[in-house]
Amino acid sequence: MKTNVTTLFLIVLASFSLQAQPGINYDESKVPDYVLPELLVTQKGEMITSVRQWENVRRPELMELFSSQMYGRTPDDAGIKVRYELLTENPAALGGKATSKQVKFIFSNGKKELEALLFLLIPNGSTGKVPVFVGYNFKGNHSTLNDTTILYSKNFALVKEPGHPDWERGCQASRWSYDDIIGRGYAVATMCYHDIFPDRPGLKDYSVVSLFEGYGTGSKAPDEWQAIGAWAWGSSRIVDYLATEPVIDTDKIAIMGHSRQGKAALWAGAQDTRFKVVISNDSGEGGAALSRREYGESIARVSSIQPAWFCRAFNQYRGKEQERPIDQHELIALMAPRAVYVASAVKDQWADPKGEYLGAFYAGPVYQLYGLKGLESDEMPGIHQPIMNDVGYHIREGKHDVTRYDWLRFLDFADQHFGKR
């Protein structure tokens, strides 16, 4: 018990230290005047006035900039093979409401193999194909539900020592409103993000990155992908598997990511149009929030995290947010014409809720090109007053977390865009 108390104390202390770091601005009056990069003006200074111009000219320009200057380039994965093994199937999950499956993903480059575990819940009694939410969990599939049949993944043992509280089943069940998701007729597919890229220094050899050509050669290319790129790639591999499940409607796939996985969800959504609804929850700097506001988490802070989340080229903008050729409203615009939702929390000032809202708001002109509806005002809505346009947003009471309130709004948004109401 003493070890667990000490561990919990250190977690709380680390969290407090994160929020109280010197040099982090939490004063709205100190937000500098800034000018955002023009969303609908090409690098040659030409105005974008049509969907065709956006898709053929401006969108590729922005994808290149985010690849080369921020998230890194996703390499060709033609040499990476994936096979699946169904480990368990339980038709009486959630008290008979769902069928659960546990599927082992085996990634191979012909010389080396790595494993990941997918936990899939499918609602019982559906008469047709069902939509699905895809999202990573932070503490293992076992953390999402108090169920002794859920398997532990290999990589989790690398990041958490024996006896750590994160081994407890259901320790983050509050972040996974399975009853609500299944009750609305959605499947949900989750995987521990450590299975794709362990989020602890010194474990890159256990990440999918280590399977790709050129790994281990000492490359320091400024645009080499790192953890966020790998997590985004892994999300797409989950979609590949879901396409093999006859009951899943692959035209109705939503991705939801929280915090660092909110960043990765946006990058995954930008690259993979199979995600028809993209949801970013409390994603902050490097996610939905505008860097140029210089509020809350900074580029210097987020680009210093190890193992690295962003490519090395991003480091040049430490303390130079105003010099970036891009900002996050342009990332959100890359989802168009697919639906995108951004969520914030009042007490999560580290993630800059206003910056997250404005990131979504300033993506609006691209949605207008498609005849769709973005956020209509640069004034944030009130607490618990969600906006459900083609670009959606809410801010709720509380801290940096995923709550049942969040999930109910995500389900409302998905219902609207998947034609369920």
C-alpha cells in the first residue's frame, strides 16, 4: 500500500507541476496580437474560391507543411504486413448487451514482429450494419472495463511496473461510456496506445516505427515521423481490421481522441478520409488550439516531451509561434467535408479552451466552400451549450478528462452526421 500511495502522490505532484510551469501564460490580456496564416490563399498568393482548387492545390500544400514542419512524414508501409488472430469472443458482454472480441494484431516486416491487442464491442440485436467509434486508451484495454477476461498487452508491462495502480481493471472505465455507446447502436474499438508506440523514453524499439525501412540507421531527418505519426498510422490499421467485420458499417466510422490522442486523431483524420467524423477532446497545443495565442501549453513545452511526439522540424518554432507557416485551424480544415468536433473543459486552461474553439471557428471558410456550416461566431458558446453544425464544439465544466457528458455529445454529433436522427 505504501508503494501505491507514493506513486499516486508523485502522479498528483507531476500534474500540479505541469499546470504551474514557469513561462506558461494563463492571462488572456497577455495573448499577443496575431495574424493567422491565410487558409484560402496558396503559397503563390492565389485565392482559393472553389472545392476543386482546395482539393487539388491548397489542401496538398497544407498536408505537405504539416508533414514536413510538424507531425513528420508517414512512410510507405508497403513492406509492413498485418495479420489478425481472434483470441476471445463473448456474446454476453455488458450483461448481454454486446458481443466483445479481443483481436491480436501482428505487425511484421518479414524479420521482426510486434503485437497489439484490439478490444471490440458490438451491440447485440442490430438488424443491419452498425457505425463504430475508434479510439486509443491510455492504460490498457483492461482499464476500460472491470472485466477479468480482458487481456493485458505485452507493451503495458514495459511502461508500468508490477503493483502500479494502472494494472487495476476498470481504473479508467469512467472515460469509456460503453453502456451509452452500445445503447445508441454503436460499436466501439479501442487499443492501448502503448501497443503502437510506447509513451516512455527508451522503448522505441517496441514501437511500430521500428518495423519501417531505415529505422536504426541514425537518421536525423527533420521530417522523420515520431509518436503522433505512429499513433495516427495505427488508428488507420484498426480501420483496416474493421473492414473485415461484416457487421461494421465502414461508411460510418468516427475517431475520438483525448489529449495527446486528440492531436493524433486530428492527424489521422487529415490523412485517412475513412474517418467520417473526427473528434478532438482537450487536445490543446499541437491539436486543435491555435499556437499563435501563446496561451497554456507552448510549442517549447510540447516539443520537448520525450519520446518525441513531433518531428524535429517543429523544434525550430520554440518561442517563435508567430513564425510558423501554418496554424491549427488549417489542420482542422483538412477534415472537410467530413464532420469534425472539438471539445474543451473549463478547468483545462493548459489546453487553451478558447484557442481550441477558435481553431475550429477559423476552419469554417473551407466548410463554406462545400456548402456546409461551420461555427458561426468567434464568441465561444456557454458552458454545456454544444454547437452541432458540420463543425461542432462544446465546453463543459470540469478538468482535463473524458466524461459521460463528453460521450453523450459525441454520440449526438455522430447521430446527426450518420443519419441516425
